[in-house]
Amino acid sequence: MSHGSGQSKIALAQDLSFVLRNGGRMPTAKHIPMRQCIACRERRPKHELLRIVLTEAGPVLDPTGRKPGRGAYVCPDKPECWVEKKLRRFAGAKAQELSQALQTVLGRVESQAPQVGKPST
Ligand SMILES: [Zn+2]
């Protein structure tokens, strides 16, 4: 028995047309670029991984992700991803060098520098 419902009907129609105009598309989260770790093959958001570039001089860690060259990604938080064996797929003969670099930069492991070369007579 109410005769003031005309207004709300129009509002409802506007709501519906808005939904239809969007094609039912939900406002989803921004697309997050995913990258795969070369060691464990886990897919993670790019920003969670550390980029490595294999240059002629050897593997270079590229935290800015801007260096040109053949890039790859590893987990910076998983020491098991820094082992030579797992990096060999990507770095080949440079895998050991890369493993060392990762462990030095990320792991802060005890220096494994061999105690050789001490000047002795
Ligand atoms: Zn990994």
C-alpha cells in the first residue's frame, strides 16, 4: 500500500545496469607476475625472488631486476635453493660460483675461504 516506492525501483535498476555493464567481472586483485625458482621450481611472486643474470664474466645477482641478459630467479630465503647442484641446470659450469655468491650475499655463512696461501717460509 505504499506509493512512494517508485524511487527505490529506479535505484535498483541503476544498480543492475552497473553490474551488467561490468560484464559480471569481479574487481580482482592486480595481476602479480609470477616467476619460477630455478632450484626448487616453486612459482612465487616475482618480487619475492632474487634475479640472477648470467653474464660472460659469471653470474651476477640482480636485486633491481634491471640488468640485461639471461635472467633466472631463486628463492632468497631458502638456503636449499643456493646449492650448486640445483643451480647447475641454469648456470652450468658457473653453478659453483653462483652458489658461493648466493651464500655469501644471502646466507652470510661462515666464510668458507680456504686458509691457504698463507705466506710461509
Ligand atoms: Zn627455490
